[in-house]
Amino acid sequence: MVSDRETLISFGFAPDRVDWALKATAGRGLQPAMDFLLENESKPVPDLNETSEQPNPAGGSGGPGEEDDEEAAALREALGLSVAAPAESGESSSAGGAVQSIKCSQCGKIFRDMALANFHAEKSGHDQFEESTDEIKPLTEEEKKQRLAELKERMAKKRAVKAEEDAKDAKANEALRRKAGKDAGAAREELKIKELEKEALRKRQEKLDDAKAKAAIKAQIEADKRERAEKAAREKALREGREYIPSNAAGPSSPSVASPTTAEKSGTKGSDYKDTRLQIRLSSGGPPLTTTLPSTSKLEEVAEFVASQSLAYNVDNITFAMQFPRRTFSRTDFSKSLKDLGLTPSAVLLAS
């Protein structure tokens, strides 16, 4: 039997390098040892006692020839080396002399032994062989070098093709990774926009709720003030022994503006009244709203009062108008007092 060590030495490799390669590859076969020698040809041979075995990349037991039987057979065929096939009894010779080789009857190619003939049969599909007395001459050193160079070139091409495929796979994986990152970034951006919109809506609702709560509190304070003022006036009238007439008592057909006779009797100008009584008619329908506010109150406070009484109105977009005299109040009027707007001592407003 021609061993892997003898085969590699016949390629022209130094015996110590062959021993190093066989030990480093744990005797997994001719092809792994050949690859190891080509990859480490520029490195010095270390102490074999300190050389550790490389792990089997296939994860198996790593028997000889197990890694790449096809390449190993090609190596042996390239240099005319193989395992000699045992001769059966009575068939060690033929009529013309001793059997020296195996010949393919279909293509005429001659092989040193049955192992190479079987390899040829697997590759070509030929199945007709015969024993031959033709002797295969051993290769000269020049032929061995030429065959070895051809083999190295073929292995280099094989590695180049594999490297190109690995590069394509790496590029495709990188493209997938970038696309996944881009999609994730777009999803995060969309989620961020939705969160901002939700936050803006929440703040707006809080602002509306605060305005309504503020208007309700102010209305309650004004109601408490009126109640205390009515109580004080009633007690004063009782002490003075006269009849008490509530300030909010009015007939069903009370005019929108105080009558001239009332102003003349009281001797007080409309702009001098401390309080302003308002009747607010809603464009959305329903009974009118009535309230009494200090004459120094701003029209904006009237808007807050309406918003607190009806959900159909918003402080930011409510508008007021008068029918007599005909007038529409602008947003700049909301910062002016009822007194400055001429709404004292009483007025009727249309809210929309």
C-alpha cells in the first residue's frame, strides 16, 4: 500500500514537512494534508512534539480520505500512485504475461490499479475494464513537478471560486442587515411621530379642561359674591325697616339695556356701574345664560363662563355679537373690560 506520507514525499515535499502536515491534520487524508502544506509552505517546521492537531471542520471522526475522496483520488491519479489491488487466485497473470495495469475497454485509458479504474468509472460512466500487460512507467521528476504545478493551479482556482462565493454571500447578508436596520429606523421614526401627535392632543385637551375649570371656578366665586351682597343688602333693609327688593328681580319683558328712567332716578351713568348683568343667547340653541360680572371683567372671562356651561363652545374659537346696536367683537376685544366695551350696566350677547 502506498501511504499518504509516501505520496506527499513523491510530490517533492520534504519529509519533515509531510510529518508536520499529517500530524496537524490528524491523518484525515491526503487532501487535508496537501492543503495544509500549501497554506504553510512559507512557515518553518516547528517541534512536532509541541504541534497540536487541528479540529476536523466536518465535525466527524476524521479518518483518512474522509474529507475529500475525489480530490485525493485526483492527486493519486495525477502522479500515478494508488493502492495496489490484491490479485485473485488464478487471475494474477494473463496469456500474454504478468498483469501490469487495468485498461478501460471503452476509451482505452490505462490505470495502475482498480482504485483508479473505479474512480474513472464513477467519473465517466464506463463499466467495461480488462487486465493489461502494459506497464505504466513511473513519472520523471520533471513530470512530477509539472503535474504538481497543475494541481496547485487547479486548487488555487477552486479556492478563488469559493472566496468569490463567500464574498457574494457576505455582500448579500450585509444588504439584508442594512435593509433590516433601515426598516427598523423607519418604524421607530413613525412611532415617534405618533407619540408626538398623541402628546400634542393630550396637552390641548388639558388646556381646554383647565380653561373650563377656571371659568367654572370664577363663575362660582362671582355667585358667592352676589349671594353675600344680597344677604348684606337684605339685612340692611331689615335694620332700616324698609322693604327689600332683590337686585336680580326683573319682569318677563325686561329690556336688554337699563331704561333711561332707571338711570335718571339713580343718577348714575352706565359706565359707573360696578357690576354688569349679561344675558348670553347660544347659537347652538337652548335657554340663554345669565350672569353678573364686575364691570372691570374682561370679555375673555365671559368666554370662559360660556365654555364652562356648554361643551359646544371653546374659549379659543368662541365669538360674541350684539344685535342692538349691531356689533361683532373681534379677538382683540377679548382683552378689554366690559366697561370699556360699553356693556354696562347690562347687555344681551349672541355667542357662536
